[in-house]
Amino acid sequence: MIQLCPRPILATPQTMSPLKRALLAYDGSPKSEEALFVATYISGQWQIPLDVVTVLENENDASKNLDKAQIYLEAHGVVADYITREGPVAKTILNICEYIGADLLIMGGYGSNPLVEVVLGSVVDQVLRECHTPTLICR
């Protein structure tokens, strides 16, 4: 359903809390760029603190991605905290989401070939299965 939907989708657990802090999972991909735009709007309009996490194997790439996000956010008047981590992407995002107490996780949708993701699984699928926080998947 997520792959076919042209709009962002909000997946919610059975219980929700008021929106006080958002976490953007950002890797510089076109899908995460969409998530960046949405996170910028939400944080700016509702004055919600925003954290931006990048989880990659190469530290230099992570730094470049965060720089790109920071430039965009600052240009739109949004102040954010930036987190760089290495490790399994989905698990690391979930751990940070829980650690900072995020009330909303914002991330890009499926990025590669859907057949590859069916066979190998995807970060989006793992996050949706294991996350206890409302998650906004941006297309």
C-alpha cells in the first residue's frame, strides 16, 4: 500500500502522545528529501523541536548529508539537533527515536527496486514493524 500511495502515510501505534518532538531519518536520497521538506514544515509551523539522524556506513557521507539538511533547515528558520551514527540502519533509527523520546518519526519511503526490497527487506518495513512511535512515511 505504501509503495502505491502518492501521498505521505502516517502509521500509528495503538496509543499516541501529544506531538512534542520529531525525529527525521535522513540519508540524502530523493525520498528522504521529501521527508526533509515535510519535517521542515511540521517543525516550523508547530514549533516542534526537530532532531535529524543519519545512519550510514561511511562517516564522510553522513557528514555531507547532514550538512545538506542543515543548510535547508536553517534557510527555512528551523533549528535542529543533528545526530550521526554507524550501525544497522533501522535498529539505530529505532534506538535513537526511543532515546530522545520522539513523538513522531519522519522518513522517506521505499527507495530501491520493490522486488529487491521484497527479497532483502527494507529499512521502512523493519521500522514499521518495530516502531512504537507514530511514523510518517514520505513519498
